[in-house]
Amino acid sequence: MSSLRLILGDQLSESISSLNDFQKDDWILLCEVMEEATYVKHHPKKIAFLFAAMRHFAVEMQAKGFKLRYVKLTDPQNSGSFTGEVHRIAQELGVERLIVTEPGEYRVKCMMESWQELIGIPVEIRVDDRFLCSIQAFNNWAKDKKQLRMEYFYREMRKKYHILIEKNGSPTGGKWNYDKENRKPPTKGLFSPKRISHNKSSILKEVLRLVAEKFSDHFGMLEPFNYAITRAQALIELDDFIDRILSNFGDYQDAMLKGEVYLNHSLLSSYINVGLLLPLEVCQKAETAYRNGKVSLNAAEGFIRQILGWREYIRGIYWRYMPEYEELNYLNAKNPLPDFYWGSKTRMSCINEVISHTQQHAYSHHIQRLMISGNFALLAGLDVKQVQEWYLAVYSDAYEWVEMPNTLGMSLFGDGGIVASKPYAASGKYIKKMSNFCQHCSYDPEDMLGENACPFNALYWDFIARNREKLKGNQRLFYVYSTWEKFSDEKQRAIRDKAAITLVCMNKGEL
Ligand code: FAD
Ligand code: DLZ
Ligand code: SF4
């Protein structure tokens, strides 16, 4: 019985479950489709990265003897959607069944579930075992728990995969988590290593021309393009990160500096998310670097926690709560996304910095996503759907399974506390402490009410005040609410007036 085995753009792993038991009469299908490139207007770098990685993957698999159909975006018969292409190619090849690995988005899962009836052949949807915790295993872990805290999930994962675990079962170094050592503010001369730039293959050059022609109206710069697009290149970046950069990852994970896009972050998310790298091999290499005395325990543990802990946990949350999850808006945030998210200038230097990183690189690091663009959206009550759509479009590592719980849950507290135990809300003081952005800003981070007061300050307290009913019971906000309540009525009113004016300015494009 011949099978068609569909590989999606974020399934570029030779070990993917849909390719298990491949037979000589079987076919692999990869297709570039307009629907995927435009259901949100993805950053041109993200589209180029995916198309180039897909084309290289296809060439590599063909060289290994797999029979393969590759549909390019511009192929005249390309129907423009996964459904259209699977239907067309399955009929053309006369295959008797379709095999797929479960996708990263609920939207695509619904499509897949419709194919059997539509195409008239059996469709087998296999578990994506590149993830280290299956959806079922996550649900088993979650089912009896009142609160799904990442930390406890992470400990189970450490034990399951025996990562940073001693022979007697205890965590290496005696502690599970060294997070407290990972929050140092930036210091002068903070190490910002030069990053690898790969030679451009002819495949990449052709893709860059295609994307320039077809997607020039999407937000973001296509060039310079430095992403790895093959597994071999991604492995070079992984090894380079482990050898040169990981040792500084832990200490300054939360630091932010003007003009420094990457600092000591790994830039590996895009590669892991499409399958060029596998999460387990990344964690094991980090552990080996620690065991060989190349990096400290807090660096290795801090990095491994992000992948073995956060990444798997976030995926578990997505599939546990979808499709209801995407409709949540716990804080009723509905203000329209201001133009500065799309590159219009604002006087807020921190926002300009993050948006320009995003525009140029389809990347900004975690704390910038969370504590600058995300924090502003939270404080200003920006519409949760618009904010999510923005994050899904602009980052090269964004797929809904990982983008949505991070944005709606962690950043916007839109799920009411499933992901985060309290909102990640902060005033200008935090940004001043963790970055040098305020030194380059025309606003004053110390001022709350004056003409040049940092917008984050009044918005922060307004956020606290307007969400009082929903947040006051949160023990972690006890101190915050007691501070607010100690402010005089006059001061409270002045802050709230200032916040209202700030939002008016934001809507007029004058912030
Ligand atoms: P590093 O800082 O070097 O971290 C190492 C690895 O850990 C990452 O490569 C990634 O695989 C993993 N990781 C770290 N934090 C998370 C997390 N919270 N969730 C999942 N994996 C994590 N990550 C995405 O991969 N795609 C997204 O669409 C995405 N959207 C986000 C939206 C918001 C609002 C926030 C706050 C975070 C988002 N993240 C997302 C998580 C995180 O910001 C990125 O994984 C990270 O910035 C990628 O850069 P890096 O590879 O240099 O990561
Ligand atoms: C993001 C994306 C884009 C831009 N284009 C394609 C494509 O043309 N073909 C493809 O197979 N995948 C693409 N992707 C990734 C898919 O959107 C992703 O596989 C699904 O959202 C499931 O996670
Ligand atoms: Fe951002 Fe406020 Fe600092 Fe300006 S002063 S950079 S707006 S935190």
C-alpha cells in the first residue's frame, strides 16, 4: 500500500514520526503554500527561512533515496493551501493512504481531520515525538493539579530524561533551579559575541528573490539574512553557542542593552521549532559542557530549564486548553495595537529598540518580548488578539503552540493565571534597572506625572487600579496593592488621569 507522507515547514527532521516505516513506493510531500505565508503576514525573514530550509531538506532527503514531491509557491498548479495540495498530489500519485505528524497549530489539526473524508483515503495522524512530553503525558501530569506550575513539571522532566540528575536521583548541585543567579543587570562591557554568518547557497538566493518579490508588503527586513537553513548549519550554531556563549547565558539572561540584539542568548528557537535541531540533543550538549567543566551549573541549568521545562510546558498548555484558550481575555483588554508596533516611531526608546530588533532580525530576546513589548501591551490594555497576531507574524520562531501561551498567558495574563502566577507588569524602574535604554530616552523613568514622565509608570499603577477586583486576591500582589492603597486619593486620581492622557496620546500616535 503506497503512502503519501506530508512534511510541514516546521517538521524538517529526518526522524519525524511521519517518515517512520517509509516504504519504497511511498512519497514525501512538501509544499510552499500562500495560505500559510499569509494567514498572518509573516515577517519576510521567517518566510525565507522556512522556504529555504524546506527546499534544502527536500534536496537532502532525495539524495538519501526518498521519493519526494516538492511544490514551489510559484508552481502554476499550486492551489495555495495544504488541503488543496494534499488532495491534488494524493490523487495525482494514486496513493492509498496519507500519513502526517500532528501539527503545531490547532487550525492545521482541524484541516488534517477533514482530509480523510475529503480525499477519500485513510489519514493517519501520528504523535510528534520530537517533543519530550507528549500531549497525553502532559494531560496525565496536569489532570489532578489545581495549579500547573512549570517548576514542578520541569523537575519531572529532569528525572524522566535524567538530565542534571545524580545517581541517587537528586538534582546536580543539590538544587533544581538556579534562577536567582540569572538576573544580573547589564554591566559595562557585557560580552556580546559576534554571531555566525553562513554562505548563501543558490537555493537561498532564489528564495530571497522570491520572497522579495511576493512579500514586500509584510513588516520586516529580508536582508541581511544570516539564518542557518540546514541541519548542518544549525549544528554549527549550536556548537558555537555551547563553546563560546553558554558560559555567559545564565548570569545576564534578563539584561538588555541598546544596539545589542542577541547578547548571550542562543538564537536556537527557530531551528528547534522547525526540527533542524532536536530539543534533547541541545539539552544533552549543554549538560556535557557542564560535566566537562566548560560552563557553570547555573548557565547549563538555566538554559536546559528553558527547553526541557518552559518549551515543553508551554506546548502542553496550548494543547490542553485549545480551542477555548484562544478566546480568553481575562483582563478584558481591547485597546487597538498602536502603529509603533509596526515600526512608526515613538519617543519611548525601549519600545523603539525592541521593535527595530524585531523588524531587522525577526528576533528579540525573551525579556524584551516579555518586559518591553509585552509589558507595554499588558499595561496599556491592548487587544489580546491583535497582540497575539503581532507576535505570531513578526518572530521567526513563532508557531501558535508556542506563541499563544507565551503571549496570552505569560505576557498578557489573558488566561487568568494558568501560565503565570502573577502578571509580568513592571514600571519604568524595572526597565531602567535591567537595561540602558532609559539613558537614551527623552522620557524620565523616575517621573510619574510630569510632562516627560515615563509612560510605563502611570500605566503601571493604572493597570493595578483598574484590575483591582480581579487581581487583589493574588498573594504575590499583596505588597503592590497595599502600596497603591497608601497613595492619597489625590495622587491616585492624578495617576489615573495621567494614564488616560497617555492612552489618548498613544492612540493619536504622539507617545
Ligand atoms: P534562549 O534565551 O537562548 O533560550 C533557549 C531556548 O529555550 C530557546 O531557543 C527556546 O527553544 C526555549 N525557550 C526559552 N523560553 C521559552 C518559552 N517561554 N517558551 C518556549 N520555549 C522557550 N518562543 C518561541 O519559540 N516562539 C514564539 O513564538 C515565542 N513567542 C513568545 C512571545 C512572548 C510574548 C514571550 C514573552 C516569549 C515568547 N517565546 C517564544 C519564548 C522566548 O522568548 C523565545 O523562545 C526566545 O526568545 C528565543 O530566543 P533564543 O533561542 O535566543 O532563546
Ligand atoms: C509558517 C509557514 C509558512 C510561512 N509557510 C509554509 C509553507 O508554505 N508550507 C509549509 O509546509 N509550512 C509553512 N509554514 C509553517 C506552517 O504554518 C506550520 O507547519 C503550521 O502552522 C503548523 O505548525
Ligand atoms: Fe522606556 Fe520609560 Fe525608560 Fe523611556 S524612560 S526607555 S519609555 S522605560
